[in-house]
Amino acid sequence: MAEHKHSRLGMTLAAGVVVAGALTYAFWPRPTLVDMGAVTEAPLQVTIDEEGRTRVHEPYVVSTPIAGRMMRLTLEPGDRVERGDVVARLLPTSPSALDARSREQARANVTAAEAALRVAEADLNKARADRDLAQANLERTKRLFDSGIVSHAALDSDERSAKAANAALDTARAAISMRVAELNNARAALISFDDSGLAEAIEAEQGEVLPLKAPVPGAILQIMQRSEVTLPAGTPILEIGNVETDLEVLAELLSTDAVRIAPGDAVIIDNWGGDIPLQGEVARIEPWGFTKVSALGVEEQRVNVTVRFLSPWEDRKALGHGFRVEVRIVTWAQDKALTVPAGALFRDGPDAWALFVVQDGVAVQRRVGVAANNGLVAAITEGVNAGDVIVLYPPAGLTDGQKVARRSAYQ
């Protein structure tokens, strides 16, 4: 019986030890599993990314200088032309020819103007006669007034009549000038019918084809009028530009981004369809901003920024006018920067940044200086050294001095 009691006691003690060990193992503090990375030295660029489109800086539009019938064009978009090459031909049209009704109306206007001139001449003769009569009456009244036969009132009345007669004569002379001008204007409407020499000149002009020449060397960018058609003066026919030397990129930047760049900043032109990115530089930042509604319906203040190509034309032969590209304007760059993934950084106060450095399995919080951050990688100026192991995406509960372990890819 005593041996049986000792055996039961031993088994109970053994079970208690096993349970205590299990509980101790279960509640023993374990290292926090985290993702880890390393501080490295690598080149880093911070850029402002935006879509843009190519354009010829100085396109030239060839338009009709006068009204005429344009011959059908044989050129195609992309064809190369030199300065002075004939790009279109125009058959000038004569001045608007009068139809039978308009001609008869013009002739009636001439007849009416001639009649009005004759009436004005008759009025002039009447005004002269009235003036002579008034002057004679005035002289007679003056003699009678000097003899004391007529009163001073009679003399004043005759003087007024003489002045009125002179004024009427001046009015009649002005009316003559007006009627002569009206007659000349009415006769001018019939000049194409009455002047045989002018009619022959117009007919000769109709047989001449007016060549329209290219003002500059370049390529045909687009054709607005191709078919044979009668066009008024000033109608655009085609557009010419030099895509080799005059091509640039226009990007619409947010105004908050535009103030961070300056003419001469390096630009990387990417996603244009070629195998390698192209090089450029900021050529011009326009001083005038405009409001543009984004695809999400948000009003944004945008600024036009012009980018000049630095890559040779041989590297971008396929680019033309109006092509879509992506521009990356470099605002900060360093060939050998101390870099960490941006996800390792967190705020330590309003103006400071920090990260966790892993030392002997313990996470040690350190403040660091950040020179630049492109959203993926940050350049560090102080606080860490190349090769240091750091915690990536530190969890919210991680504290300074806490043990950590690398998270396995399979956990």
C-alpha cells in the first residue's frame, strides 16, 4: 500500500511539472515577427510625374489669300516639303458677277443718280437767281434808306433775305457734290459690264492658277481641305511644321508642383512607345494658371509647362505632333545616396522622422534626417549607416527595445 501511494504521488508531481512547463512555454514572451530590410547606397531621383503631349512649337497654316477654286491636293500628311515648294493651287474667281436683275437695278440707280444730279443743278440755278434778286433788292433799299424814303426795318429785312439767299446757294452747291458722288458710285457697279478692258483682264486672270507655296521647310502635319472646292479668302488648307527640330512637349502641372521647378531642370520623357526613355529639360513655365476639372470632378489649378527635347531626333523618329507621353521632372537627384524603403519611416514628433534598427534581435528606435522621398525610397542624411538592418512597415504596437524576429515568407 505504501509503494502504491508513493507511485501515485510521483505521477501527480510529474503531471504538475509537465503542466507548469506547458503554461510557461505558452505565456513566455516571444519576439514580434516583422519584415526586415537593409540600408543601402544607391542612386535616387525625386520627380514630378505628369502626362503630356507633343506639339510643334511653331506650326504654319497655309490659307487661301483670295477667294477661288482650290485644285485637289496630291500631298499626304507626313510628306516632306521645302521652303518654296508648291503645296496647293488656287484658281482665282472674278469679282462677283451681276445677274440680269442686279444689272438692271444698277442701271436704274445710275439713271436715278443722273436725274437727282439734274434736279440739284436746277436747284443751284434757282439759288443763284434768288441770290441775285436778294442782292439787287438790298442795294436798292440801301439807296432809298440813304434818301430817307424807307425805314431801317425795311433795310434789315432785305439784308436778312440776302444772307438767306447766299446760304441757300451754298446748300445747292453741296447737294451737287453729293449727287455727283452718288452717280459715280452707281456707275462703278456697272464697270464690269461697261468697261471692256477690265472684262478682258478678269477673263485672263481666271485662266491663271495661283500657286500656294510652303513658307518653311518641314512636314505636312494635317490637311484641312483636300477635295477640289471653292473657298473664300482666309480658309485654312493645310498645316506645316518641322518635327525634327521644333518638336516639344506640353504638360499641364498642378500649380503646387509648378512652383517647385525651374527652367533648365532635367526631364525624363517615358512611356512614349520607344524602347528607352528620352531626355529633355524644362524650357518654359507659363505665369498664367487655369482651372481644370479632373476625371474625378475635382477642380484643379493647372499651369502649362513646356519641355524641350535633348535626345537626338534619331532616337525619337516615330514621335509626331499631338502624341501622348509621360514626363518626369527631376526635382532632386543624387548618384550615391543612403536609401531606405519609405515604408520603414514613421513620424516622431511634428517635424522629425524615425525608424527601427534591429540590433541583436532587438528593435532600437532612431531618429533620422530625410533629404528626399519619392514615395518608394527615401534618402537619409543621418541616423543610420549602410548595411544596417531595419524594420519595414513597423506595426503599431512595436516599441523601442522590443525583441523582433524576421517574418518568414511562408508564415
